[in-house]
Amino acid sequence: MIRINLLPVRAFKRRENIRLQVSIFFIVLIGIVVGLGLISIDRATKIDELLAEKEVLIKRWEAQQKAIEVLNIQNETMKLLDKRISLVIDLIKQRGGPVKLLDELIERTPADEIWLTELVQQIETIKVTVPVTPPPLVPKKTVRQRFTPGNRKAAVKEKIITTIQAKRKAAETQPKIETKEVTVLTLKGVAKDNQFIARYIKSLEDSVLIENVKLINSRQINIGTHRLKQFLIKCVVNYLSTDEAAVKEAKVNQAGGKGT
């Protein structure tokens, strides 16, 4: 009887299987490493591109900021130039103002009724109340609905909100007080009686140059054998009003010419 020993063949096959598995493992590991390397290279390339794009955007943003700064400086310069130009125009318009004012005073001061003793013109700062136009009211449509506990809560909440909004609107529409510089003319003189002073004030109010005529005080004085009334009047002089009146008159005349 012949006996065959198969143990060496099985051991050989087992070793070959182990070698094959180890080779496959190393091949897969190398493939994974190579894949990760390629992925990292691609990501690094994309990061470099993004960084380069970021630098370009930063340079563009800095250039835009410089352009905005230059534009702001130019705007401020334009505003300053506009103010200077308007100031020069106002000075040119007001250059002949005192002469026109004296002509107005001479024309409106009756020789036998009012005698002026002093004229003082000065710049004063006054407070002016500027009215604020309220926004137009939009009528709210009322819808009749049955009241439930939920509706009542909503109605109460809406009423509270409406009250708060009304108070805010009332606060926003309150007239604002601003300060501005005006030319104030002080007139001191004497008149025969209060009636002549009243007529003189009315005559000054009719002038285009003079506004806000107020009688500060008046008292009786004796000059020789005559009893006269000494008065103090203050008014605001608007030298630019003559140009505005001329423009309005020209528009009225132009409209009348077109109508005819």
C-alpha cells in the first residue's frame, strides 16, 4: 500500500495565498496613496488659484476704495465751491441792497408826519419755526366681523399699535425750530401821534424789501412846545426779495402775454 503525503502541497498553497493577499493589499494601499496624492495636488492647485483670485479682488477693492475717496473729496470740493459761488451771487445781489433800502425808506417816510433820528442795520440770529407737512392719511377699510376671544385680543393689540403709531406721527409732524441769520433794521424816530406810526408800519409792511415789522415801544415826549410820539421799530430786511419779486412779476407778465 502506497501512502502520499499532501501536507507540503497544502502549506505551499497557503503561503501562495498569503503572498497574493499581501501583494493585493500593498497594491491597493499604493493606489490609495497615489489617489490621495493626486487629490491633494488638485486641492492645492485650486487653493493657489483661489488665493491668486483673492489677491486680485483685494487689489480691485483697494483701487475702488481709493476711487471712492477721490470721489468723496471731489464731492466735498464741489459743495464748497457751490457754497462759495452762491455766497458770491448773494453778495452781488445784495451790493445794491442798501441803496434800494434807503430809497424805500425815503419813499415811505412822510416828510410832515414821521421824522427818523437813527437807523441801525445789524446781523442777528433768530429762531424760526419750520412747519412739517404731515403725510397724507390713507383711509382704512373697516371690516365687520364677529368677535371671539382671539379677535378681541387682536383688536386690542391693533388698537395699541395704532395709538403708538399715531403718537409717533404726531411727534414727527411737530414744527421744528431752526436758527438762521437775518439782517435786522432798527428805526428810531418821532411822529405826530400813534395813528401816523400805525400808517407808517403799514407802509413799511407793503415794501418788498422789509418783512416782520414790529413796534417795540412808543412813548410821548415834548420837543419845544410840541407833543410828539417817540417810537422804536424793528424789521427784517431781505435784499434778495427784490430779485424774487422781479422773477414773479416777469412770470405773471409772461403768462398774461400768452393769454392775450
